[in-house]
Amino acid sequence: MGFLFRLFSRRSQCPLCFCAAEAAFGRVECANPVCRNFSREFHDRLAANHKTARSPRTERFRAPDPVSIRYRNYLGEGKIFTASRASLYAKNNHIMAVIEPYGGSVSLCRDRITNLGSLGPVPQRGER
Ligand SMILES: [Zn+2]
């Protein structure tokens, strides 16, 4: 099963926590240890890939000037993301942010961010 999953899976984002994940057959394997979709196998493989990757992004991403974003996902579960303040920008009804620990960009629905007011001014981008 693991082999077949790997064969057909594609890299995506976990719908629960927005961490790096792989999806196939309607199943999601997530690299986030605290997530319900967590897969130890995928986590270890991702870590191994990171070590051999040429990009300097082999370390865990540490957000400079970090800001905490409190978020309620579609299951009503509360999440807290740590994002780089400089990475925040608004696009339509979403806030884009580069988050720890993977340094990936996520798109967060404004209506689900419960501490929007404490994020300060978020520059607008992408509307033309
Ligand atoms: Zn997840």
C-alpha cells in the first residue's frame, strides 16, 4: 500500500493544517506530527529529501519577525501558525503567509482568522 500510495501520490497541502502533505486515493499523508493526517513515513521521507536537496532550505524555516496567526479550519479546529510578518499580504478575501516550519506559503481565509486585528496592517497585492 505504501508503495502504491507513493506511486500515485502528489505533493499538496494538508487540508487540516496546511503543512506539506501528499495525497492519493482520497487519502492525505501529512508531515505535521500533531496533525490527524500525520504519516511517519512521509515525514521521514520529506526530511530525507530536505537533507539532499540543493536548495539552502534544508533547515527548518524560522520566520524573521514572527507573527502568530490564529486560524479556525473548516472542521472548526483551532490552529496557530507562526508566519513571517514581512511575508503577509492580502489577496481578495485571503491572507497569504509564509509559515514555519517548512517555509511554504499558505492562503488563509480572512473570515477564519480569529486574531486578524492583531496582525496589523496587511498590504494588498494581486488585485488589478
Ligand atoms: Zn496536516
